[in-house]
Amino acid sequence: MMRRVLVFLAVAGLAAALLPLALGTGVPEAPGALATAYLEDAPGDFGAANVVTAIVVSYRGFDTLGEVAVLFAATAGVGAFLTRKRLGIGDAEPADKPAATEILVTATGLLTGLLVMFGVYIFLHGHLTPGGGFQGGVVIATALLLGLLARPESKLSHGILSAVESLSGAAYVGMGLAGAFLAWGFLDPRVLPLGRIGSLVSAGSIPVIYSLIGLKVGAELSGILDALKGDRE
Amino acid sequence: MSILEFVSRINPVAASGAVLVLVGVWGVLARPNLFKIAIATSVLETGVNLVILSTGYIRGRTAPILDSAADASTAAARMTDPVPQALVLTAIVIGLAVTALQLSYAVRLRAAGGGSSIESYGDEKW
């Protein structure tokens, strides 16, 4: 009983705290000073048409590196928890899983290539359109999820996944260091020519960094999906 | 203040986000099942993301991407606040990975012979 009262009080208190936000107070008429500076300077500084991408990859690029590290830690945790040994399955033969339907198998064959291509498109155009490495990486992981659903007994190649993940992570840090030594700061995209705003090859190293993030996120989420199957050695 | 006036002042994104936050907090605090706690955290995250996004939305403005609707000179006058969007963008993927970690922890506890209810781990309390 006491616990119910406490839970009710916590939820009611939070509701009272959120009420002003829900009523639209605190929403400004114009962006604040920092946001205005980003909006005005991003096209000139980095030649990126998408200001959100300029913030994520360049202005706050160090935070994004940290978030990719958090994602890596979570993936490593999932992989460590869900091994066959830890789950107590041991070397026992897995129970026969029902085969996937023909519709799923055929659709997987048709869609896998398209999904990977779409994911690559999303992260290559992250500096021009709403998209980027995180979204593109998730789309690539869905392609691998389809493959796992269509062939439940198949196993993702661990070596390839780790190679893609560690190489793209190292290249990400390498691009950051290149910015520190060749341009004005860590992760500064001005190591490559900025180009014309709106063209595919523009915004310095932003598309390169976002593609690396996309590959890393795709490999990490695929690793999570593979681990969630629960038959890792 | 009439009811109609009150309803018209509600920010739909922030209000739905606030509802999700409350549902998520209630789920985390009141449900004993570990899997439900993980899903409640996921709902809570979605709500928080919506609330953060709503603080940057300015009515009548366009997305912070340079195109025919707004060029570099009019960007600050015609675009919404890009900072909350940049914050939420990465938080969504992190949230997904954290949910996966929570669920795998719960699966691992189950596999080791524990229950799915958080009540059965009373001796883990500090």
C-alpha cells in the first residue's frame, strides 16, 4: 500500500513538472543565441546543407564519438550476456526451429540488396537530407535481421562484423586526429575541400565521418541481433 | 479560461511525450516483471525524446536544412531550433542498444534459474 502511494506521488509530481511544457511554455518564438549561431554559421563554416548534421558531426562531434562508444559498450554487454555457455545451452544441439515461409525467404532475397543500398544512400546523403550514419546503420541492420529471420540456422560472420566495426571506429578517430593536425581542431571537417553547398561531394569530411558512423552502427546493431538469437559460442 | 481555450494551448508533441513519460515511469516503478520494466524504459525514452523535440519546434518554420525554402541568409529567421533535434538523433539509437542490454540481462537472469519478477531478487538490494 505504502509503495502504491509513493509511486502515485512520483507520477503525479512528474505530471505537475511536465504540465507547463505540455501547455507550450518554454517554447521560444525564435531559436536561442546558440541555435541562431549554428543556423547562420553552419553553411559558411562547413558547407553542410543539413544544420543538424553539422551539429552532430562537427560542432558537437566529440559528444557523438562518446555516444558511439556507449553503443559499443552496450553491444559488448549484450554479446557477453547471451553466449551459449552463459545461457546454459552448452553444446546441446539446438531444437529444430521451424523453417521460414517461402514468402519470407523470397522477399529476403529481393530486399536485402535494396535495404543495404538504401542504408548506404541514407548515410552518404546525411549532410544534404534528413538522414545520417545512425539512421542508415539501423536500415542496414534491418537487412541482416531479414536474413536471420529467413535462415534461422545461419550465423553472421563474427570476424567480418568485428573487422568492420573496429576499422570504422579507428578510422573515425583517425579523421578526428586529422582534423586536429591539418585543420583547426579535433573532428574539424575542413581537412577536405568544402565544395558547393548541396552537392554530394561537399561539407569537407562530414560525409566520410558519417559513413564511418553508419558502418559502425550497422555492424554493432547486427551484432546485437546475432547475439539475441542466443546461439553464440 | 474555457475548456476550448485550454485545449488549443496544448502542445501536441509535448503532451503526448509527457503521457509516454508518465506511463514509462509508472511501469518502471510499479511493475515487478523485468521484461516489462525494460519495455517501460523504452516507452519512457520515447516520451523524453518527444518532449525534448517539442522544445525546439517553432510554429510555421521549416526544417533546419538549406533548400529552396530557406537559404543561408534567411536560415535563422525561417528554421526551427536544430539543437534538440541533434540531441534526440543519437539518443534514439543509444536507447535501442540500452533496451537490448536490459532485455539480455533479464534473459540471462532467467536462464540462470531466477524468476522474471524483480521481487525474487530481494537479496540483491543494497
